Amino acid sequence: MIIAKAEPRGVFDVEQIRTDFPILGRPVRGRPLVYLDSTASAQKPQSVIDAESRIYATEYANIHRGLYYLSERATERYEAARRTVQGFLNAKHSHEVIFTRNTTESINLVAATYGRRLLQPGDEIVITGLEHHSNIVPWQLLREERGVVIKVAPVNDDGDVPLDAITGLFTARTKLVAVAHISNVLGTILPVAEIIQAAHAAGARVLIDGAQAVMHLPVDVQALDADFYAFSGHKLYGPTGVGVLYGKEELLNAMPPYQGGGDMIRTVTFEKSSWAPLPQKFEAGTPAIAQVPALAAAIDYVTALGLDRIARHENDLLAYATEQLTAVPGLRVIGTAPHKAAVISFSLDCAHPHDIAQVLDNAGVAIRAGHHCAQPLMERFGVPATARASFGLYNNRADVDALVAAVRKVQELFGQ
Amino acid sequence: MSDDLRDLYQEVILDHGRHPRNRRMIEDANHHARGENPLCGDKLIVFLKVNADGVIEDVSFEGQGCAISTASASLMTEVLVGKTEKQAEELFANFHALATGGEAEPSDELEDEMDRLSVLAGVRDYPVRVKCATLAWHTLVAALKDEQKVTTE
């Protein structure tokens, strides 16, 4: 099934869009909120907040089993959301969409099922040097249990991982390539289509960690030919507590269940149980009944705005912010790959990232400082931590100006 | 600059953050420990030279960190020289109370030292920064107990 994505018309009116996000109207430390940490978690539009509360207020019951009106309604909402995600990713089947808690759980699911059942000792998993801990540690746990080998494609000085740095690691034992679509620290966009094509030619499967990608650019899992694609709802302007694992039908069918429990079985006897078909096989227990439809509302929201237009808006902000920040003496931008999403990691020669974030917070500017769950990447660039400003669809040039003004305050305080 | 920020980053802290005292290695240290704050990536080593009477003859640190953790380590090394291990532990307990919003109740002989350390009391309003201020002190206690490594998380 191909779902046409109509290009919305009209200008991208960020000031109008900002009114959709109630939290942007509240002051923080006596100043208007300048929220530049959407990479960690994005704020929610009213339509998402309403979607979640509407379920609780009017249509809430447990799903899939109840033989009564409310349960049927809640089940419909939940399964309709699955079809919304299917359309969003352009998956072939809706049962290829598995609801999880978040990207982390999606990756752990693959490691614990595909990894344990279908990988052998000595099989190689290729990752890159810019991965989030959630795309490193599950494979290390698998290595301890199954004796698989982890190979890491190096990051270059721009913060890029060129295709040949990845394909150069491929051997006859390479069975899985697990890479971020976009780096949460550097904003680097990896060439996932080419990576997938090369991996398939080498006989390997590919998992894409799309946690930082789905809100920045359109994703078509069939066009990419991705084997697995993972993302979280809360970074996509949706609720916390719900994530997605897309997997190709034949792979999901070949994998054992992840967790055992209710909803994921066909029959249970004390001697033996059999599993429910996809997608229930991977959705044991009561899921995020109210949050899954709210994720669909978030997808509807970004789809109505248009991911292409969102990307253009964010790229404009990225260019403006990069220009303004690099004009600040003593400021180093970490991550200068040619293809970047709207994420800027930086350091100042006069102040530690922690102090930068503190002074910015005092000015109402929320950024992240730390290792961003990517300690190996910090080591690669020889820094203990970075300050990171990240931009979402609701950020505007005034936010960038507030950031730069606050960074100059940091210099006033700590310079000399 | 708002007053809140000035309370946190007092001149003494900025000065010690920029120009930390005793940031060096002690070649003949008889105690040392590593401290780490995984949250912000700060790492430091505290070196101690304690004589047979239990008196701290020299104390220093190495490492990079934020202004708060560097200033705290620097001030700590200044107040500790000439103190006994027991006094060092009393200072730690009082400093910990100061940083976490409790009441510091130093004995008379340590009042001056506590006065010097009180510039760091501003961290009590910033829960995340308490760990920055106390990292050097936790590392000191670990060094005195000959524990090799300590983390504030």
C-alpha cells in the first residue's frame, strides 16, 4: 500500500505554530521560555495533550479483550494509531509496526530476540562511533551472552562517518549493521540508504536508530529497504512511554517473542504455549493505551505541517544559529558534517559546559550540557562534555538570538 | 547578571575557577583517589601527604571540571593544610551540610575555615550542582580511607 503524502500549502508560520504549544507561553525564571532541548525530548502541541486526555475522559478501557463498547472503541483507537504509524513510515503492513516504550526498548527487543536466536558466536555487528548508549549497550549485553563481535566505524574530525568507514568493516561474518540515522550530539545525518544497500549486498541486516530522525525528515522504510527502524514518540512531539519498532514481516515472524505475558499468546497450557501472530506477539501486557493514539495525533500534527517544510524551517535556523555562534570568539562547534540536522554541540574556551548551561538557564534558555549518553563520542573529540542546543519546529530566530546573547553573558562572567 | 547567578558564582569562586590553587601532583603522596561525576564528565584526583601524627602536610588535586567543582577543590586544598585527618572529616561533614541546605556546626577551631568555604553555599539552590561542589570532598574522604575511586552518582 502506498500512501500519498500531500505537500501542505501556505507559508510555515512559526509564530502561529508556537501558539499550538501551551508550554511555550509560560515564563521560566521570570523570562519567556527559550526551549532548545528538543533532541532530549520535544514539547507537545495541544492536539497531542487533548488526544491523550480524551482517551481517559471518554474512551478508556483495556484493549483487545473486552466484549463491550468502551473496550472496542479503545481498541479501534489503538489499532488506528498503528495504521497511522504504518503510513508515516510507509511500511508495507500495519503488523510490521510494534509498539514499545521507546527507542531504547525497540533496540533491546531486536538484540534480545533477533540477536539471541539468529546470531551465532563470532558473528559481527557493525555500529558507528557516534551511537547513543542505547545503540551500544544492548549489543554489548548480547556480546556477553552470545559471543558476537562488535565493530565500530570511526567518526572523522567533522563528526561524519563516511560510507566506506562502515563498509570497510564488512566481512563474511557481518550479520547486522546498527546505526543512528541522525547523531543526537552532532546532528550528523548518516547516508542510511547507501549503508543499507551496501549491508544487504554483504549479506547483513540493518537496524536504523531513528530516534533523532523522524521529526526532522521524511522516512520511507520500503524505499530505504530498512530491516528494522526504531523511534520514540516523545521526541516526535508525542507522549512519553510509547515508541515504535518497525521490522520486516519475515524477520519479525522468524524472531521469538520478547516478553511473555498476556496478549502475546494464542494458547497457554502448562506444557506449552503458542504465540499470537504479529504484532501482538511482541506486545505482551497492557500497552500504552492512552499514549498510542496521542502518538498518532503527533504524527498527524507534523504530517499536516509537512516534514519537508519543517526540515526547511529547521535548516534555516541551523544555518542562522551556526553563523551567529561561530562568530563568538572562543566558541568551538563540535560536529560540522555537511549533512546535519538542527543540533549544535559546542564548547567555550572560558567555561565548562555545565557552567554554560547554568548561565543560560538563568536567562530562561534551556539547553543540555553533558555527555548526551554518548561517552565514546566525547572521548573521540577529547572533551568531557559539550553544551548542546537543538531546534524543533517551534523554534524561531528570536530563540537563536536569546541563545547567542546568553552565551555572550557566559563570556562576560567567565572570560578574562 | 541576575543576583541569583551572582550568589552562585561569587567572585571568590570565579577566581579559584580560573586560577585554581594547588592543581599539581604530589610526587610523594601517601594517599590519593580518583573522583568522577558521570553526569558532567568531571574527573579529578586528590593527592595527600599525611605525616605520622595524622596531620595533612600537603594536599593537591589534578583534573578539569566546571567552575564550581574546580573552585571547590581549590578552596579545599587551601583549608586542609595543617589539619588532622579528624579535622578534615569534620570539615567534610560541615561542608556537606552547607552544600545540601543543612546547618554547618563546626567546632570553634574550624570556624574560619568554614567561613572561607561558605562562598559555595549558593549551590544548595541548584540540586544538580551540589555534586559539583562536593566531588573534591568525596574524593578526599576516599583518599583518606585509601579507596581508589569514588563517584558522585
